[in-house]
Amino acid sequence: MPGERFFNDDPIDGSAGAPDLLGRRQYARHAVGLLHQVREQSESGVLALIGPWGSGKSSVLQMAIQHLKNTVASADTSVWSVAELNPWMYSDLESLTLALFSEIRAALPDDGQWSELRRKVGAFGQAVSPLGKLTGLLGLDSSELIKLVAERVAGDTSASAAKRTAETALRQAGLPVLVVMDDLDRLAPEELLVVFKLIRLVGHLPNVYYLISFDEQTLLDVLRRTDLVGSNDQRAQEFLEKLIQVRLDLPAFRDRDIAAMTTRLLNALLDSHGMSMTPDQERRFSEAYFRHLLDRLRTPRAIKRYFGQAGATLGSLAGEVDIVDFLVVTFLRTSEPGVYRMLGRHRAELTGTSIDPALHRDSRPGEHAERWKERLRQAGVAQDNLDGVLGLLGLLFPAVRQAVGNGGDPRAAARRRGIGSQDYFDRYVVFTVPADDLPETVFEQALAQLAAGTDGDEAAQLLLRLRDDTHRIVR
């Protein structure tokens, strides 16, 4: 499918260049509708978009922002000003506070009638920020700094007075401002408390609303590492609930949505390399996917990352390996790197070429399977994933399939050019046809030349390999 982007992890905004393929635009509009309702009932508020990492929160935020920016003022709604603030860029409350008011000022209309409002909002930001921060962030020279000190000393320039002035101006203006903060769960514990203090106390202003996003479990884990909350799970949850007025739980990424996205990206991968699957390959991939991969690829980011990695390494291997084995190996390489590294250490056993008599003597039922599970544990596989990873190895290697008691034809891997064959194993771990191997395309052309009685480079290569690597070529 042309136009599919495997390597782009940027959020989409629903435009023609970044279309909404997951149907999240409707939920973004729902979020905007709730924002209007909150504004009708409260002069400030915090809404939280909650969902796992990689589930598309940033895309929903961008579509909500675009919807707000495209909204035309009516009798029921006002045009919102949107300020996007990245807390990662600031390490302390003072710097972040000044940045917040700078972003709010920048979001306000630049018409002359709003200049006084912008000035009063900026004055409040200055009042609550130390002079050193103002010097660094605003680039004030010495004369400007002296002037600012004098202005603070003269008259009522306290933070509380500046806040009252800003509140009055924002309330009279009646212009709603939305401050968007994404990925709060990636902040360090103390940085997260700084952001929450800013939102709850300093930035609690009339007609200023917040839309934040995070993965809830990760955020709670971060909160539990702070001195304020400690390891108390209930206290962490209560702290979060006190901050947020409205939860916006991202709709579940249903199995049918996951399967549809997987199918679309799989077809795009095959098309981009001029490939297709045979009915047997489709059956084998379906078995691998629905039995083992589906539970591990449950977010848009995980699916795109998976097929992106496959596309990055398929290249010269197209037509030289079994595509299903390649996709399963790619999953192990990216999701279970310890298992992938382990394959080389057990190559002889996996390809059925080991001469270790211990592998062939009689043993108790399940003993071989348990030995493989122990290897997987040592390779870093989580307990919940042991059976799934072992199942994938069974799909790749007849030797493992036999070990777990499901039988397996050792010749099947060779016939399909699978990793379970001693002749094709290396292709899957070096991402190309090794120099001492013979590519399938060369082999087929050589056979055609020999059958026709014509000379050719391919036939010469085949005869050379037949002499130097007789057993492999005969196989």
C-alpha cells in the first residue's frame, strides 16, 4: 500500500498528509465537547487524556487542537486560544512558571485590543519568577534588570497583587485559553510535582484550562517515588484525582482494530518488496499472530515499530528466506533480544545437527520443554510470556516442536528456506546471504542455464559451489 509510513512516530492531526486511520477524530471532537461543558460550569479546570504508551494520545491531542483552531465562534462557543507547553524543557518551578505565562501570552490574539491583557498576564509571570530566571530566560541586559528591580521595589508589585490583576483581566476578556501538556508520565518524580504545583496553584486562573496526557500506571509509579506521596498506592491515586476534574480515557484499541492495522502494514511491507504469501504462509503467519503476537502488539506504536523493523532488514533477504520465519524472528529480535541472541548459542540443537547424545536419550515427559523454558528465563523472558515465546520457537524450529511434544518434520524448514535449516540459519542472523552461500535467484538461473546447455556466470557459480560445498548444494 503506497503511502504507509513505517518509521514515522510523529502524532497525526487528521490532515491529508497525516490521516486518521484509527478513527480517533470522533473522540477528539468528544474531548473538545467536554471542554466546552467544563467551561460552562467552571472558570478553570483540568482534563486528562489517559492511555498506555503508544496508544495514540498525542495524535488525539493534535486533532483536538486542530478542531479548536478551526472552530468558528458562535452564540454557544468562543474561539479558543491554544498554548502548548513541553515541561521537559524546564527543570524547576520558576522556569516552568515563566514559560507557562510566556506561552499563554503568545497564544492570545496579537490584535491591539488584547495588548493590555498580554501585558498583565506577563506581569504576573514576572512577579512569581526570581530575577535570575528572568535574566536567563528573557535575555535581559544589566540596564533592563536594574529597571525591573526598581519597578518591583516601587508600588504594589507583589505576586498576589499581580495575580489579582491578571485574574480580573482574564475574567473580563472572556477569552478561553487551553494549555496542552503531553507525556507527563515521562517526567522525573520531582519534576512531576513541579508541574502539578503549577497547574493546581500558580496557574489556576479564570478562563485558563489544562489538557494533560499520560499513562496512568506509569504516572502513579512516578508519584510513588516522591516524598509527598511515598509508596502509598491509595495516596497516589487520591493525589491524582484531586488534580483532575475530567478523565478522558482513550478508547480501547480493539482486537479488530489491531488486526486491521496489522493486515494493512503487512500488505504494505510485502508490496514494497514485490512479495506475496502463499496459502501455507498465510496459515502459518495467522497461527503465529493470533496465538502469540496479538497479545504483545496491542498499541499502534508497537505495531508500527514491529513492521518498521521488518522493513529495515528485509531488503536483500526478500525471496531468500521464508517470510513468515523472517517476521517471527524479527519479533524475537525486537521484543525478546535475549532470546534472539540465544539462538546462535544453540544453533546445532535448533537445526537438528547436534551430536550431543544427551539430546536424544529417553527422558521424562516435558523434560525437554522445561529445559527450554529455563533457557528462556535466563534470556530475560517474563514468566507470563514463556509459553508464547516457546510457541514461536516451535513454529520456527522442528527440534523445539518435538521437544514440547507436538511433533515436527525436520525437512519442512529446509523446504521453506526456514531458519530451522542448517543451510538457511545464517541468513536470518546476518540479514543477507553470506558470501559463502549461494542466493536462490542465482541457483535457479544456474539450473535453467544448465538445462538449456548454455554458459553463464550463474552456472559457473553453481559448479564452483558444488565442488567447494558439495553437501550443502546437494541438499
